Amino acid sequence: MEQHRVALVTGASYGIGHATAVGLAQDGFDVAVTDLTTAALENTVAAIEAAGRKALPLVLDTRDQTSVNQTVATTVATLGGIDLLVNNAGVPSPGKPAIDITREDWERVLGVNLTGTFFMSTTVGRHMLDTKWQGCVVSLASTHGTVGFAGASAYGIAKAGISHMTRMLAIEWAPHGIRVNAIAPGTTETESRRPNLVDPERRGRMLTRIPLGRFGNAEEMAGAIRYLASPLASYITGQILLLDGGLTAY
């Protein structure tokens, strides 16, 4: 009999979140998916159901602990538990030099990308610890959190925080059989990134830094998440898997 597994994927309306949610459904997971509105999740829900699994669309603002608590509680009550949390929800860099970053910019980027990821992880982690559920967490870090880039300070700092958060939680939760990992995508051609990649000169300049000579795609990032969530990765925890076409190999 197929084992019943449940995933909770945040920010699942498009891009990496959508591809991950659909891929996990193909792997046999029922999937709770979140965004700021359930209308944004219609395509994701339809694709999960087309794969023969249950889909649970939920409204979530990761900056609001009440919203986080309700999302986790509803997922557990409706789908029976949480085996996997994928922290994908995030906001992009304001695209400003560090000296022009306002407190509002900083609090928005850090609030969603780092603080939201931390409290989603600890809220789901508490459920796993309380129920002795040996699940796993996979978060979205970034190459911006590994090497320096001009004009992306707040975003890069938030993503670097996710990388170290991954290590810290992995150590705390390893005795309980809970694995915690992250992927760090390089430039990925998703709906949100394509407008920044249309300029041929800028695109060419970015590609010269990537040994494989191309950008990644959402399905490749989702594939890495699916691997880290699978039994094939049962001995992997506290790791940040770089998916950057060789960018950081220099």
C-alpha cells in the first residue's frame, strides 16, 4: 500500500513553488499550497488534482504568526499531518544600492524571506516534535546568500540567514529524525524573473558568469527539492544544495 504523505508548500502559485507542488503530487504527496489569495492558486490546485492527489489551497501571510498557526493547524486537521515543509514564499530584492535601502524595504524583505521562513519552520517543527513525526524541511536560499552581488544587500543577507538557519535547525532536530536542508538557486527563468532578463546586453553579461551557459528553470529547482524530500536523501541534513550552473565554482 502506498504510504500517505503530506507536503505544505508556501508561495505555490507560480514558478518554483508551483513546479514543486505539482512534482510532489506526482511523487505521491497530498499538498497544501499557500499564497496571499486562493485565487492565485487555481492552476496549481488543478495540476495537483490532475496528478491524482488532494490539494488544499490556503491563504498565508508568513509575517503574521496567527496566519502561520492557522495554516499549519488547517493542514494537519484536513490532510492528517505534515511530512514535508517547503519554504518557498519570498519577495524579491528592491534592487537598490545598500545606502538607499529604507527601513521599510529592509523589514519587508527580511520579514518575509527570513523571519517568515524561520517561524514557518519552527511552527511545523513543533508539530513534528510533539507528534514524533520524522519529517523534513526544505527552504529556498540563494546564490545571493553565498557570494556577494551589488544591489541586492537585503535580499542576500536574508538568504544567507536562511542558509545558516538550515544548519542550526538541522542540528537541533536531528536527534528527533527531522531533516532540514535548503536549495540555493542561481538565476532561474520564472515568471517573476523574466522581465529582468529580457535586455540582451544584461542577459549576455549574466550568462558569461555561468559555466553551463544558461539559466536554470523551475522544474530543475523543484527536482532538487523532490530529491531532498525523498528516501534517497535520508542521510542528508544541514546542507545547502547549490543549483547555479557552476556560478560559484569559480
